[in-house]
Amino acid sequence: MSKKILVAYASRAGSTAEVAEEVGRVLRESGAVVDVRPCKEVRDTKGYDAVVIGTAVRMGKLLPEAVKFTNKYSEDLEKVPTAYFTLGLAMKEDTPENREKAYGFLKPLEEIHEAFDKEVFGGTMDHSKLSPMLRFMAKRDKDGILAEGDYRNWEAIRVWAASLAEKLGE
């Protein structure tokens, strides 16, 4: 019998949603039944054999809906394997220092419920999708921290999703 997995995500500009869809696709290929939903649209987590929670990191913080989701469903999450992933500019370059920093962003979720697996990925920066204030700041970024670009490593995302399927017995 196939495992039923929920991939819940919090996204502002769509790149975390795209990664959540890809994680769901890879899990489906392994034989799982997968629902991919924004955290705000999930009404119940009962009936799932595992939950994957993904969120963007903005200004050094997880999106609040991911933290609220984890709090709201913490009792259910205690009963099933739960994995976390983040996307953010801290992982523009995959270095040990950047990984350590990016994993630190997961602390608010880990304090609610410890994940059986977690991963961090580079995100995207598209100035046209920013609020006027953030766009103003990004355009004046002299260090290139907020440089436009897609820093997602799709192969690493697929490898991680496949490893989740293996760990979950799919």
C-alpha cells in the first residue's frame, strides 16, 4: 500500500511552491500518494503517513505561515515522520558556512517538532516580485547579496526528495 504524504509550503514569490511541486513529483514517482498544498490551505493533517514542510526564508526569518502550520498541527506531526526544507539567499553558494547559517533558520520549526530529515536550498531573487520597499533596498544593494537570479539546485532538490522516499520506505 502506498504511503500518503502531504507537502505543505509557504511561499511569497512562487519559487518555494515550485520546489514543493517538484518534491511532490519525485515522491509520486516513487509510488507515494502526494498532496501538495500551501500551508494556509491545509485543513487537516490526519490520514497522512508523512509530512514535508517547506518555506522560504525572508530577511533571515521563516515565513510565519510555516511556523503557524507546524504549531497548529504539532500533535499530528508527533505521530508521523516530518521533514523540513527551506529556500533562501543564504544558500546562493553551497558552502559549509552558508549551510550552517541556513540550517539555523529552521530552529523555530525544530523547537516545535524535530524533523526526521531537513535540507536547505538556494532560492530566487526576482526584483519584480518584491514589495516596493524591498525592491528599493534590492536595487541599492552594492554587495550583490540581493542580486537577481535563480539559485536553486534542481538536481540537489530531486536527490533529496528521492532520499526522503527511500527513508519513508517508498
